[in-house]
Amino acid sequence: MVSDRNPCLITGLSYYTYTGYLFELILEFETLGAVRKHLLTLSPEKAVSHLHLKEFHWEEWGVGVYPEASELFISRDGGNKKYASVLAPGQHEGLGKACDEGISSWGWNLSGQHSTYHALFPRAWTIYDGEPDPDLKVSCRQISPFIPHNYKDTSLPTAVFVYTLVNTGKERAKVSLLLTWVVSSFLGPDLFNIVFNFTRSIKGVVLAFSVINGNPPVTFAIAASETQNVNVTVLPCFGLAEGRSVTAREMWGKMMQDGQFDHENFNRGPSMPSSPGETLCAAVSASGWVEPHGRCTISFSLAWSSPKIKFLKGSSYHRRYTKFYGTSERAALNLAHDALTNYKRWEEEIEKWQSPILNDEGLPEWYKFTLFNELYFLVAGGTVWIDSSLPSPNVKNDQELPTNVESVDVKVTEAKVNSEHSTFVEHSTTSGCNGSTGVPLKNNSDSGTPQNKGSSNHLSHHFKWQDQLDDRDDVGRFLYLEGVEYIMWCTYDVHFYASFALLELFPKIELNIQRDFAKAVLSEDGRKVKFLAEGNYGIRKVRGAVPHDLGTHDPWNEMNAYNIHDTSKWKDLNPKFVLQVYRDFAATGDMSFGVDVWPAVCTAMEYMEQFDRDDDGLIENDGFPDQTYDTWTVHGVSAYCGCLWLAALQAAAAMAEQIGDKFFAETCKTKFFTAKSAFEKKLWNGSYFNYDSGSSRNSKSIQVDQLAGQWYTASSGLAPLFDEFKTRSALQKIYDFNVMKVKGGRMGAVNGMHPNGKVDETCMQSREIWTGVTYAVAANMILAGMEKEAFTTAEGIFTAGWSEEGFGYWFQTPEAWTTDGHFRSLIYMRPLAIWGMQWALSIPKAILEAPKINMMDRILISPATFSLSLTGNGVRKIANKAKCFGNSVLQCSC
């Protein structure tokens, strides 16, 4: 780890294919490019620290220094006073000797003592206050189009750098800013650069090449805006060593002498293609005069285009932005142009979004900027956003099928709603390894009414899903990793915590993720898998079980990449699915979504009945780590999974009433009361709920996440699971013990604490502080009217992770750390749960006004129908008329 507050220009790790761990070398950076597409991240020194262009493979640039940087040149007094420096502090030892022809010959004259960096995602500012020129103040704003509810601009792989120059001296100054960029030879040979003069006001260079090994091509563009006072020139090509017509040393000398490049460069054609091992660079210069006590603004843009995503097993898709910019090499040029044209609007929209929170005097300052900065993960978390559910044209899945797989069966069973007769219709097909799988297609028409489209035999081996959506509502499909070390897409037990961010900011994306999991619930993949922890075998995906993740090397088609435990036996995934679906259903009022996923909700609830071993309505854990705490063993009834199950019963009942399935609603209500009684009897000890009902030495531990189900219940506008005394008592116990007994509350909430005030050392996870879970319990406290305790609890994560006195985990918040500061899994999904706090502080109107379910108003159900299982052959009648739900897209006259 680099612990220096001013880390040197390091550009990550060498070429890397997700087979090991990624240890971050940069502690400070701002992500560029909105929600991805692909990713670039910059250190405060404006050096590229990460480059992520392709999925599986993920390129991390080799340790070293590259000229993706900004440089400043100032001339005063007719050229008698000159200042020049790369806008980065110090000179890294890896630069080489100053006599080299490379960038070691540049001026590295910034000390950093008078420069400050500020981040408020998706924006950042760097202030150079009097260095290198003591009479010039320079500020750089960087803007990425991350704009809530804007599903077009947010997908664009581009960023803008706006420099404001203020001359505090008595002499006018000629100031030139330089943006340099490099394409590394490791991406492939035949690199070439092209100058473009898009309009009179926007000029730049395109860096294009074809990536080796059949991977998709990548194109970069750098550009600047020319104004009446700003002159833009370009250097289309220079090299880092002798052999090119212009070297890095010669480029620097030209700028020192003239402050600009030759205008004849605009007449050049494409550069000569690079040779193997050669690195090509390009530069854009923007220069202008700044009068004494005057100011000048200079704007640059950076764009990059890699239109196809190709996964390791061959599936290929077009990225979301190609819907608007196409797939040609010109896309990067157009993106760079449009960024310079639109960035002011983007800034206005970002400020409009952030201002109400930033101006809220009732919120702590640390919370305001941590709330926004934790959103970095939606860009940095390996995010994939594709244009549609269809593979890109002319791309075949050329991965050979495994030859050592026994009993390969892929079964897709999808329940359907026939709107005309108001019944569920189930379609089931089974295929062997070499057969075809018929997959029903779902069509959501303009009215939102589902239509049964039958089946289509368009696949072999894998089950692939298509949603024919109205073009206005088609926001593509979305993936993000559990973390850069845990390389599984959309890990669902973790998304449970993180999903508040997407629901709040990009609800259509969140609904599509839930649709993907709803379809997965109804599917089965019979290929055998060995589970590492127990050493036993099972099948990859069991019908009715919510998958742990959407896969790794072929997402959507080959799920459950996680193979430590058999997650079909986990007790938290199915309840979490029901809770997320209901919350999203209630928050959006989208009845079409509710009807789409309802069969999966029923199936997920039905599946869990097998874990009620004693017919008390309550599920039991099975003596292994069968939930998101996957090293922490649970015996019998557990506070975590039991509470989730109670909440899921109530949510399923509420949703059933809105959908019109009265029978299912009453069944869930009845089971809820039986289960609640058993839960309280077995776990409540007078002040909190015991960890589990077993007899192990940690069974009475205070688990920080014991009320996760209540958190979702309150967040969804449902009635409390327990009386107010029990909820507040348990949360107060967590605050007093798990929070305040650990470094005085300055590190967050430890997962497990013994009643005697000692940390539960049962396993790695019991003694860890989980950043996202701390945010989640803080949200729960807010909902319970304990705001003071909530902010003190969450502030521990800020203090340890983001503050100057902490461990320096900014923009790479880990999953966990221990009380002595050791971290696990940097750049992790779960800390997005801080948006659960914001959700709790401002419950959406749709939640507050959603129809309420009266759990006490229930009918008696005979024991014969007490089960949640579908009757007979799996077909259930639904009421002829569904109750109107808020602003539902369905029209009804009830």
C-alpha cells in the first residue's frame, strides 16, 4: 500500500485476468466516465491510475509512469519570466534520468504544498494556489455525466476538465495548458493517431488501434474548446524514446519556447502505425492571455470508445452508449465534442440533484460528501451496461462446452400471467447439454399489460432471456461486481444493501436487475458443481432458489459463480429477493413490474418451506454459514435469517393483496403470526435477539445485523415486525456494545459482540466491522427515531475510512476492517448502503402513500391449505380484479 498523502504517479498493476487479488496502489482518485461503459480513474495529480476497458479481461496499467497528465506553461514579461511544470507533485523515481528522451525530461516542479484536492462525486476540484507561478491561481474542475434518472448521458464514456486561471500579479501572462495522452503498446500493435478539427471551436486528436487476440477495438479522443481568447493547437504524435520524429523531450522544448504547437499539424494525415512494443502519445494545447487581476477559462475533454463487451466464454454485447453514438471509430470524436458542448448543462443538473442535501443544515458535513463519494462504486465496481438483452450481431459463443460435466440439464420454468383469464400459466422445457432450451419471451407493451408470447428455441446450452420493452423504457441491462477481488456479477446478498443507491437514483436499472433475478428464480441448471467448503457436489442452479450471483464468465447465462457453499441452501437469499421486489414495487408503483415478478416471488417463498423443520412457520439454519456471513456458522433459528423471513412473509402478503392473490396473502399472514411468536420465544432475551437458538458459545452474541428484516420493513412502509420497545432496545444494545465499545465508536459497528462487552472472535467475520452493514444499521436507527445514534454509528466508517486520521480508503471503501485496522476486499459493493440512510431520512412519497396491509385483518385458513406451495399442478387462480396500486401503469377503475 502507498500511504503517502501525495502518492506518486502510479498507473496500477500489470495485465490482469481476474485470477488473483488486486491490491490498490493509489489511495486518492476520482472516477471518470459516469456509469460505465468502461472506466478511467485519475489520481489528484491528474494521472491515470486505473484503466478498465474490457470485461474479463480487465487491464490494469503496468507499474510505471505514463504521460496521461496535464502540464502548465506560463510566460510573463515578454518571455523573460517563465514557469512550467507537470501538474503533479514531485518527480517519481521510476521516471528515469532527466537526460532521457522520455517524460523524465519534463519539468516536475510542483511541490504540492500549496495545492489541494476536493472530491464530491461525480465532480472533483484541484486548486493550484501559486505554484508553479506564485502570481497565478489555477483551479481544475473535472466533471463526469453521472446524472440521476438520465439514462442516456449517464452512460457516456467521457469527462471534461475545466481550468479557471486567475492572474493575481501585475503583469499580463500568457498561459498554456497541455493535455497529453498515451496508448500503451500492450493493447496491441498498429496504433495510429488522427488529428480532427470538428468545428471551428473544438479541435483535438483521436488515438485509435485494434486490440490483440480478437478483442474489441478501442479509440480515445482528447479535445479542447477554442474561443476568442483561447487558441487550440495539437501535436498528433510523439514518442517516449528515440525513433519517432518528435520525442517527449522535443515536445516539451517546443511548448517551453512557443507555448503552442504548429498550426500546420491540422493538415497532417494519420500518423504512421506503431511498431510492436512502441508507445504512441498525443497532445492538445490550449493557450490564452490572462490580464492582471483577470481570469480565463480553458476546457478539455477526454472520451474513449470500446463498443463491444466480450466475456471470457465468448458472449458479446454492445455497450449502452452505442445506442446513441453507434459503434464506429468516430464515436470517441463525437463524444469528446458533445462533452464540451454539454458539460455546463451536466453541471447544472448535478448541482440541482446535490444541492438540497448539501444545503441541509440538519445533516453532518461528513455525511453529505461521504454520501456522494461512496457512489464511486457504481463506476469503479467493474460496471457493465449494455444496450439490450441481445448479443451483438455476428458474434458467436465459441466457448466449447465442458466435457467432464455429468447429467447436464438446463431447465427453464417461467410462470406467466394470462391477463385475459387472470391465471398463472407455467411453461417448462428441459434440455440436455447439446439440446435447445425453449424460453418464453415476455413482452411489456406500452400499456404495461403482459402478453404471453409462447416460446422461442433460439438458444443452445444456456438459458438467455429477452425482454421486448418499449424503446422509451428500455434502459439496457446492468451488471456490477461484488468487488474487484470478488469477481461475481450482481452478488445478490450484497446488492440487498447496495440497491438503495440504484433505486434512489436509477430506478429503471434497479427494476431490471430484479427482473433478471426473477427469471433466474424460475430456472434450473443441472450441471454438477463441487462446493469447496464441504467438498460435496450439487447442481449449479436449483429452481426456486435465488442465485447468489449472475455469473462471472458468461453473466445471465451461467449463474452462481460462487462455489464455496451450496447457496441453494442459504436462508437469506430468497427472503432478500422478496423484500427487494416489494420495496421496489411500492417505491415505483409499477404494477407491470409487480406482475412480471410475482410468479418468482411465489416460487421463492414456496421454496423456503423446506427449511421449516418443526412446522412453526419459521425457517431454521443448518449448522453451517448459510447466509451472507459465509464464515459464521449458524445453528437453529437465527436473528438474521429469521427476521428476514418474517419481513418477507409480510412483504409477500402485502404484494399479494396488490396483485390480487388473496389466498396467498392470507396464507402469508397466518404463517407470519405463527413464525413471529416462535421467533420471539426462541431468541428474545429481554434486551435484544440472540444470535441463534443453538447452544454454541456465541449463540447469545449481539449481532449488529439482527434487525435487517425490520430495516426493510420500515423502508418499505410496512408495519413494524415487533413492538417499538423491542426494536429500540435491540438497536440501543447494538449501539452501546457493537459501536461504542469499539474505539469509542470511531470505527463503525463490529459484527458480533459478546454480552460481556468483548468482541466475538468466533470467526473472521464475527470480529470484523463491515462498512455497508454499519451504514445499514444506522439507517435502521434513523427509521426507529434514533438519529443521533445513527450518525454517530455511521461516522465511525467515515473516520476510519475517509478522514485524514483514518486508514486512507477513500474511493476504495473495503468490505471490512478489524479493530486493529486490517482491511479485507477493497472497492466493494456493500458500502453503497449509505444510501439506505438517505432513504430513511427522506422516505419517498410513493412509500408513504402506498396501500397498507393490516396484518391483523386475516381470515382463518384451514391446516390443509396452510402451506405456501402451489396447489395441484402448480396453477393458481388469481382474483379477477387486482386492486389499484398508486400510480400503476395499469388502468383500473376499482
